[in-house]
Amino acid sequence: MIYEYKGKKPVVHESAFIAGDAILTGDITISEQASIWFKTVIRGDVAPVYIGKQANIQDLSLLHQSPGMPLVIEDGVTIGHQVTLHSAKIRKGALVGMGSIILDDAEIGEQAFIGAGSLVPPGKVIPPRSLAFGRPAKVIRELTEKDFSEMDRIRNSYVEKGQYYKGQQEK
């Protein structure tokens, strides 16, 4: 369901997939071939939310912000099931594992991987191409080519599934 909030309504690219039970409200931009999965809530009622090309926001995730602090999800990002993102920056190609919480002004570097169940506290910067895990999240190691291949596989599978479901909606 898509709601307007104080004159702002989500702008969704025609190729993006939005699950029928996802809730979007306010100042949200969703780019080409992005996918927003079942029971996800994205609130752009405090500051803008930007979701890049081929990004996927998986089931039961919650996205929100603090005043004056946009939430930015760049191209090719994977956000796992039941993730909470709040006024963070998730850089190109990063993956945030299931059940993680990323708080205000945190930044997840390009192609970084946040392990499942992690907590990235306010203002924390996770370097590009690194694996971080824990509560609070700490960098464990640099990622390998095998890791990048798996991250690409996951992203590509969600692009493919999103386009399949998008086709179902159009019937």
C-alpha cells in the first residue's frame, strides 16, 4: 500500500517490484529493478528515503529516519529479512544480513557485508569490502572474491525474482 504524507508520495520506477502488502509512505524514491518484499514498511515521513537500482529490501524490514537525516540505499544493495535501517547510508553493492539493525548516521561501505543479527551503532563507519559482525558490529576481515560472487548471486536472484513477481502483478 502506498500513502501520501503531507504532499509527499513515493515515486516508484515502473520496473520496480513492490509486494502488495508492503507499506510505503512519504518522500521515497525507488529506482529501476529495485524490489521491496512482503510485509516491509518504508516510512519517508520524517526525511527522504532513496533506494537505488537493483537494490532489494527483503521481507519484514523496517526503514525510517530522524529529522534531517535521509536514509540512502545505493545501487545493488541487498537488505536481508527483518532488518531495521534508521537514517543510515548503505553504499553500492553492500549486503546487510538478516535481523541486523543499522542506526543513525552509520555508513556501510561499498561491497561491505554485515553479518546476520549485527548492530551498527550511530555514526559507525564500516569500511568498503569488509565483513563486520556482532553487537556492536566489529570488522572481522576483508572480503574475498568468493564472498563477492555470493553477494552478486544473491542480488541477481532478487532482481530475477522481483521481475518475475512484477510480471504476476501486471496480469
